[in-house]
Amino acid sequence: MKMLEKRRLATPGDLLVEGDYIAGKNTYKEDGKIYSQRLGLVEFDGKKVSVVPLKGPYIPKVGDVVIGLVSDVSLNGWTVDINAPYKAVLSVMDVTGKSFSPKFETLTKILDIGEVVVGKIVAFDRTRDPTLSIRGPGLGKIEDGVIVNLTPTKVPRLIGKKGSMINMLKNETGCEIIVGQNGKILVKGRDPKKVNQVIKAIKIIEGEAHTTGLTDRIKVFLESEKKGEAD
Amino acid sequence: MSVQKLVNEKGLRIDGRRLDEIRPIKMEVGLLANADGSAYVEQGRNKVLVAVYGPREAHPKYVGLHDRAVIRCRYHMAPFSTEERKSPAPSRREVEISKVVREALEPAIFSEQYPRSMIDIFIEVLQSDGGSRCVSITAASLALADAGIPLRDLVAACAVGKIDGNLAVDLSDIEDKLGDADMPVAIIPALNRISLLQMDGLFTEEEFVKALDLARNACMKIYEIQKQTLRQKYLQEKEEDNEKG
């Protein structure tokens, strides 16, 4: 039986383990051998072997909060670009909460092309485009703030274990941060300096997502920035 | 038999290689910021740049398939890639190579994970010196891996041929033109499958078996370099971090 150490970097087609194991995410089984599907870090969870990818597209999942750009207006709703291979649809009923009559209302007055929304994916499967909803706490049209891009597979690193990283960022800078699972992050804050610090921190996470001890390093970075401000 | 000797008395070829020796290879990944994945491969005097986009929305929508992603591949030679200027319009040869490269890569891609979407592979040959379709496959599979597209394995490709009656691996342009046969092979090592096998010229049955074996060995050498390149990209960053910390 062959087994590789934990947190090893695997390339597609790498033989991860042989024998009585379960193929987890981003791996596949062939003749009792488990291979990696993607470039990423190997993780063992009991009998389950999986790979955490370093790069990759965002694939919508029901329940995900995403940040999207309104890219088109149709007769009864909008098309939203959510940085995925599939365009999301947002219906006018969902936004206004009542039936829509084109006689009295204009869709573009509610939401226009180029505007940005925070939404939740309420339905998606292989046969249908994702449906978005912007009704709920924290959801809706974005009025101000900065949007930062992050590779979608690195979003879990930005959040950290039980939100350790994101909470630390929020507490240290006092900024409001909304993380879209699709790799779009909204940063809102009164002080542009603080907003800039968050953006810089996100860029560090982007570059070093595959390394360990990231939360501590970000903390050190933020503290040094604070010192710089005081001087 | 050709006028120019392709193999000398010592068993060395024009460029000084042994018969079973591949040309020096240099690989790089992730060098194009706009593309989702990219790779650059130099093999001898071949220089190939590949950009991968996707999976992205199938456009126009009707080309999308309901059970898997559509894979599009474009092999193109730059006008300055050959000795004589090559017209930039796609030639018959380029259309054919686009197809065989796509078919060599398709069995390695988990395209069923992204129905109704599209994956685009753009291959640009900047300089060519024989065996550019093999270099293209090698580079394209690297770019796919760099884009984070799920693959069964990387695809490695290399040609074998017959020059002056000897079997030789990874033919250069002049060896291809003056030689007796040329056979490009692409393999998917994890599946133990051959995904490209073409031949022009003549081999005897024994020669073919031997040639295929030579090609397999050469492909495995290239495959190891591919894996090394992918790993290197992230390990390097890791080392840099350690130096910083």
C-alpha cells in the first residue's frame, strides 16, 4: 500500500493512494488506485482522500452568497454575471416582491445594466442556469464600496477556519467585508487607508493561499501597516 | 536514401543527439495574465505558446452540449514561425492539427463536470522545427492543468521516426523531411492510453513495435518534466515566502 504525506502538492494524474480508500473531491478512482484530477494540495480525512485545488472556475452551489454584475435586462428580470460558466437569472418578482406590470414600472429603474448585487443562489442543477435571489439580510443592490477579485478556489482561505481569517480582518480594520463565493469580495469602510489594507491583505492571500500559517502572517502584516500609520 | 547523412558513423545525428535522445526542453506555466491558464514550451527550436479559457459560457448558446463541455482547439502558426513567411490564414494542415490535438486532449478532460459550457484552447506556434503538434499537445495539457480544469492526467507527446534506416526519437524538421518515416504519439500515462497515433512514411511491423516503445519512453521523460514544471511554480513561491519569513 502506498500513501503520500499530507498537504503534498499534487498534479493532475498523480497517484495519491492505492487500496481501500474513498475518492473524495477532485480525485478519481481507476483500478483501485486514486488519482488527482487537479493541481492542488492532498488531504486525508480518515479513509477519504481529496484534493484542495489551487486554481479553478467557480461552480454555483445552492445557498452560496455571490456578488454579480447585472449584464442584461429581459422582459421579466435580469441576467447576472456571477463569474461562473453559467449566467444567473434574477426575476423581478424576487426583487419587488409583487407582480410586475410593464405599464407602470420600468425594469431599468429598479436595476440597470452595470449595477452590482449581492445575491444568494436559490436553484441550480446541471440542466438549468442558476437562479438568484436578493431578498434577505445582507443581500441586495450594492451602493458603495470596492470590489476585489480572488481566485474562487481560494475563498475558503480568506474565510479561514470557522471564519478566523475574515473575522480578524474585520476586527483589525473595522471594514465591512462581504465575501462572494464566486471570488468577488466587497470591501466597505469609512477610511480609505483601511480599505487599502484589506485589499493588500486579500492580494497576499491570493499569492500565498497554498502555504501554512497564513492567518498569522496577515495579522503581522496588518500590525506593521498600523505602525506605519502611527509614525 | 537522402543525399545528406542524417546519422554519422558514431551514431550521432546532425544536431549531435543520440538516436533515443529528445531535444532540450524548457517549460513554463501561468505566464499570461488574461488567460485562465497558459503554458510556454520550447523543445529544441520549437517555441509554442498556449492559452486556455474556460470553462466559460458556451457562445453562441446552441453550440453547448447538455451533458458535457464543448472543447474548441485552434492550432495556429505565426507568419514568422517558418523559414518562408506563412500566410496567417488557417491552412488545411492547421485545421487538421487543431482537430487531432483536440482529440488527443479530450479523453483526459473531465468535460462532463461542466455541461453547457465551453473550453477554449489557443495554440500559437512562434517558431517551428518539426514535431510542433507534439509540442502543442504537451503545452496544451500543461495550460489546462494551470487553468484548474479537472484532468485524468497530463498528456505527453513525442514523435518517433526513421532516419537513414535507424529508428530515432523526436525528429527535427530536416530529419522529418529527409527521413523515411515520422510517427507522432501522445499518451495519457495514468490511463495507459494512446490518444494520438499518426504516421507518414513506412515502418516494418517490427520497426513499428520498437518505435512505439521508443515513443513511450520519450513521452514519459516529457511527462516527468511537465509534472516538475507544475510543481515548481508553487514550490518556488513557497521558498520565496520562507526567505521572506
